[in-house]
Amino acid sequence: MTTATFFTKWPAARGFAFVAVLLPFVVLSPLALLSGYGLDVITEIMIFAIVAVSLNLILGYGGMVSFGHAAFFGLGAYATVLISTRYDVSPWLGLAGGVATATVAAVVIGAFCVRLGGVGFFMMSLAFAQLLNSGAIKWRPLTGGSDGVGGLLRPDLFGFDLADADVMYLFTAACLAGALLFMRMVIASPFGHVLVGTRESSLRMQAIGYQTRHIRLAAFALSGAIAGLSGGVYAFYNGFVSPDALSFGTSGMILLMVILGGKGSLLGPVLGAGLFLSVKNVVSTHTSHWLLIVGCIFVACVMVCPEGILGFAKKLSRSGERR
Amino acid sequence: MLRLENVSKAFGSLVVSNAVTLDVTPGQRHTIIGPNGAGKTTLINQIGGQLSPDRGKIFLHGREITRLSAPLRAQAGLARTFQKNTLFQALSVFENVRLGAQAAHGRTYDMFRSWRNDTRVLGLAEQAIEQMNLGRIAAQPVGKLSYGDLRQVEVAVALATSPTVLLLDEPTSGLSPSETARMIDVLHALPREISILMIEHDMEVVFSIADHITVLYYGEVIASGAPRAVADDPRVQEVYLGAPQ
């Protein structure tokens, strides 16, 4: 078997070789080419890519349209900052606490949401996120109200100081890579298939013996945990968190990233996060009406490629192959 | 195997099941017939757990399942097909059937291994595909299948769960004569370890498969017994052919 036939026979192997060759360049080139602001932007994109990937698990694979995913992102961020600063412990413990808090919250909130489908799920997830948002604004002694809380100093990792933008960038890249590898494993697992089954037909899943609510709740909790991780890394990145992290706007942004990039594909949300934040960063230096531009892109996207940019690209390449 | 005792259900003032009592014995091919609106599908929904009866009791293997949820009934060995298409549209025939096998024999919450590693589940899925002669379309997405093929996939998904009692809701409705003949062959070939309770309109199918017939009329059992006896029952003839002049 020649190399060429090997790769046509095993498209997965082709993909793997592609990634193995390109990945070091992709990860290292921003370090070489960018500094300061540019690197910070990419780091932020990767942080939001993680939370978009987490939403994609329940939205793209589980068919649950959550309009409150900022709840878990924000809780992860708040818990990381508060645990690290109030109890004077290592921020790593704070990060672990952030993930744990988001996971527990996802189990509790999920228990209410997964009973409902469609619009009910959407509204319930939004309601919980708004509740947490108001809580963060009103509970001043704990959260600092609308001013937020800060004072988190980035810790060391194996002797490397995360306060260095290069180190922070590499740490975030590792978190994103970890989240993607984990997601890839889950999607190809029996559980991943069961989750897709609940998206396609709950009625049928129950009739063949699956307890669909439990399955949806497990996916929701997993998604909340990863969103919490993203929030914790965001707290490291900013050193500060405000009720904005729990807001309606943040939830909408995460949702847009997933839909723009392509729900139900592994890398779609990463692409969506990159596109959204690039447009935001570039356009907002010229006009404060940057959301207008994002809105236009979104409308165009929904009309031209409802499966998202990655879905559209896949469709193009498939029709290309057929010719 | 499966027993219904005085199962009753009403939607408002419309009585859809009126004190239905029936018994499916081991290995039986039990067919429910009745004119449109007799409450056949509603009855199957109550047995499957998609609806719950207002009164009466349902037993599976001697255990009462009246208040059990649909998934728990399925885990207890009850499988069903649907008349309307509720299959997993975006998934292939094989994946549909595999999810059925995994429900009964797989690890639902395993996130750490590929589904390809579960050879037992794969084997059971392949077996169900073979039983239904679906090998030629196994890789096709269900959303693109013809209606006739969908009816076969329905049965394959149910079989993959290794049921002891199989509920079939009009397995041949909408099939061409040749497809119907194929379905009859397939149902004949099923092992007797599986008891079948089936709703059917096509009398040719009924008489070629059933060894017991129950006639439902406005939610009520008006006759039940061996096919010949039921066919000769004056009440049944009246319902089907109109009152003798």
C-alpha cells in the first residue's frame, strides 16, 4: 500500500497526520509573531473557544439550546477569584474550586432544565443565568456588586510564571487542546452516541430503554464543568471578574460562537470564537457599533450556511469530491 | 408473559380503552384487529408506557408494570415499534440498530472508550440487521430511506434490544405486496422465545401469522380466541361487514 492509498483509505489517519505536522506551527507561531496585545487577544479567543466547545456538547450533540451558559463560565470565574483571594490559598486550588462550583451548579440547574425540551429549556437556562447575574450584582459583600472582584495574581506552573504572557498563552492552549481531546473521546464513546440519540428522538430512546433525562443531565453537568474550567482560566487571565461574566450578553456571545462556527462539529466552536472575537477586536477600534457588524455576519451566515462556517466548508468539499 | 387486567383509559368523555383484559402467552403470535378508531394504538401506547391507563393493571413476566416508565419497561424485556417515524433521522441504519443493542447490553455512561470497542453490542446489531435483511442499506442514513425500508428498520431496532415481548404497531401498513410478503417471512422466522403482540389491518397478514386474535371495537374487546373461531363470531362479522339484513 502506498502512502497515498493509505490516506485515501483512512481519512482519519490523514487528518491525524495533518494535525501532527501543523499543530506545532499553529501553536508556536503566535509566540514568534505576536507579542503583548496580539498574544492576549489569541489567549482570550482560546479561553472562549473552551466555553464554546462545552456548549457545543449539549447544543450540537445533545440538541439542548442553552441561553444561559454564561452561568457556568461566570461561576467558575467568580469561585476561582473568591477562593484564591478570600482564603489566601493557591490559585490552582481556586481553579479546582471554580470547576467544582460550576459542576455542582450545572447538576442543580440541569435537573430543572433537562425536564423541558425546546423553548422551555431555553427559557429555563436563561432564567437561572439571570438569577445568578442579579445575585452577583446584589450580594455586594461577597461579590463586590457591579464593580466585581479582583486581586487574583497568576500563579506559577512548574516554575514558569503565568504572569508572563507567553506562558499564559501556552497554558491556555494546553487547556483548549485538553478540552478538544476530551470532547473527541466523548463524542466517539457509547455515551456520545446515546446523547445524539436523545437529540434525534427522545421518544424512541425511551422506548428502547434509555432514561433520557439522566443522559441529558450527565451531558449538561459535563458541559458545565468544562465551562467552569474556561471561567477559571479567564479569571487567571483577567485577575478580575464582574457580573458581566454571568450576563445575558456573555451567554448570547457563547451561543453565537457555536452557531457561527458550526454546531455538532468538533472544531466549529473554536472557529466561531476566533471569528467573533477577531471581528470584535478589529471593528471595535474603528466604531463602537461593532455588534452591528457581528449581527450582519450572523444574519448572512444563517441565510447562506445554517450549519455554520465549518458545516458549510464540509459541504463544499464534499460536493467538490463528487465532481 | 404479558397480561392486561381491566385496562381503561379515557380522553375527556371519549373512552379509548374500556376494561381491556388480554393475555399474551409465551411464544404466542397475538394479533389485535379492529376498525379505525377502535383504540388499538392507544392500547399499545399504554403497554409500552408512552401513555398511562386510568384504571386497571398491566403485568410483564408476572411483575406489575402499570406505573413503570417506558425505559424501565424496555429494560424489563418489552420492545415496540411505532407507526409514525420516530427513528434517529441523522444516523445510519446500523447506528439506529446499534443504539438498540447498546440499550440492552452496553454501557450507556461510558465516555472513555470508542463505541467500536464494544464487540458484543456490534455483534448483536449485526445479527438484527441480518435477521431483517437490511445489510444492503446498513450504511445509509435513515432520513433517506423509503417508507418500506423504514418499517423493516423499526423491527430491527426493536429486535436489537433482545426483547421477550415484541409489540408491533401495524408493521405492514403502507408496504407494497412484495414488501409485505418479505415482512411476513421475517416475522415467521423470529424465534418462539419472543412473544409477539401485533396490531394489523391486512387480513392476509393476520391469518398467516396470528395464532390468537383479539378484536377491539370502540375500546372494548368483543372477541378473543383462535383465528377460525374469531372469524366465525357473529359479533365480529357484524362489526366488519355491517348488520345482517
